[in-house]
Amino acid sequence: MAMLDPVRRNSGRARRTAAACATAAALVFTGVPALAEMPGQLPGHAAGQAAGQIKSQAGEIFDTLQIDKVMPIISQETVAQGDELAQSLFGAPSDNGWHGRVQQIAQTERLSAIFRSGLEEGLARMTTADRAALGRAMRFFRAPLGQRLLSVETSARQALLSPDAETAAQAAWDRAADRGDPRCQQILRLITAADLVEPNVAGGLNAAMAFTRGFSAAGGYPEPVSEEQLLADVWQQEPDIRAETQTWAQSYLMLAYGPISDAELDRYIAFSQTSDAKTLTGLMFQAFDVLFVTTSRDMGMAAAGRIAGTDI
């Protein structure tokens, strides 16, 4: 992520994290019943019922999607990102104070609560047609294939916590592409069908902007920086974010779907092109965007506070 130096350095792992979450979790969505449409203004009792229904549905989505297995991975990725930032921002390895502050930002329970809030926001804005599409899409993931996809994607996310494993996955993709492995074409078709690149690029830019805003708001820059300058500097990162998103998604999906047959992956690709699938992926991308914007802003503020000698 590029901005005046701090944002440029808040980059690789954060973008990989966003790509991983939006790819693995957004595509693996299991079933909850659709809500009835809720008008914008409801009497107190009805509004309370609607809010309770949304909260219940978000909880069921969280549970059936097994997001509880994804959040500890995100927590570890965020802490590792913080350790990478220490050297570039502070000129020294991460110490106990900084490491502890990042751990507070990345507490699994906190991440889960933020994500649930994002789900609830998305569900509250859904129309009747959206909820019907969501219900149809979730039936796909209640089936055995959907459950297997969830399992292998989460396992790959866990494996890629290791930098060595990530390097090996990228090398495996390159070797497969060089020999014309048909699985590479399937992966590329899935990336296109599920529209994985554009939302991840947008999410990466949003996270970068949130970091710079937090850093600026907490006095991280020697002199005030305008919103226009922050935005212009962040936007310069777009080509790098796009290239890294594509590269990471290819190697990640190649690793994840190793146990999945060609026929099963073709079924997944066909499903991913439907409007039902796009409805549920949109909901998941939104919830993860809320999560990463929040944590990126918090990281920026914490970094500025550390530079200033305070604890924000």
C-alpha cells in the first residue's frame, strides 16, 4: 500500500489477508433461512423483532460458514503484519509493547464481533429478491461438495500462514502453468467467474486508505496531509495491489483445490457465475471490508501513537 512511507509498507501481508478472506469465506457460504423484507421505518416492536432476526441470521451464517476457524487465522496474519511494520516504521524489530498492542487489535473475539456487525449491516439492506437469491445459494453450500470446499479452503489458509508454504504454493502454480496443466485454466476460469480480483483490489485500497487516515488522524505525519493527497498516494498502489491479488489467488486456489476433482471444480465454476452466488459473495466481501477497514485504521492510529511515544 502506498502512501507517504508508512502506507507503502503496510502492504503485502494485508493484501494477502484480504484476498484470502474474500476468496475462501465469500465463496463458501452455508445455509440460513431468508428473512422477509423489512421496510426502512418500522414501529418499535416490529423494528426490534427485525433487528433480532437479523442478528440471529448473522450468527447462523457465522456458525455454519465456520468463520470461527477463519478468524484465528486472520488474527495471526494481522499480528505478523504488525511485526513486519515495526522494522519499516520504527526502525527496530517488534518489541513486547508493539506486539502486545497489535495483539489487542487482532483479538479473535474482537475480529469476530466486527465481522458479525458487517454481516448484519449487509443483511439489513437486502431486498426480498436478494434474500431469495441468498437462500438458493446457501442450498448449494449445504450439500456435501459445499462442505468440502469450505474445509479445503480453510486448510489452505492455515497452511499459508507459513511464508515458506506461500513461496512453495507460488512455485507450484508456476510449474503447473509452464507445463500447461489444465487445472490452471480451471482456476483462472473460477477467478473470472467469481469476480475475485476487482472486489479484492477495492478492499485492498479501502484498507490502505483506512490505515493512512488513522495514521494521519493520530498525528503520524510531521505536517497535516490533505484527504486529496492521502487518496492520490493510496491510489498509486492500485497496479501493485491488482498484480499481487491475482498472483496470490492463483497459488492459493491451486493449493486449496488439490483434493477437488475437475468435475467438482467445474460445478463450482458454473455455480459461481450465477446471480445467486454473486449475491452471497457480495455479502461476504462487504463484511470482510468492514473488518479490514476497522483493523487497518486501528493499526494506523497505533503506529502513529507509537512514533509519538503514546499508546493509542
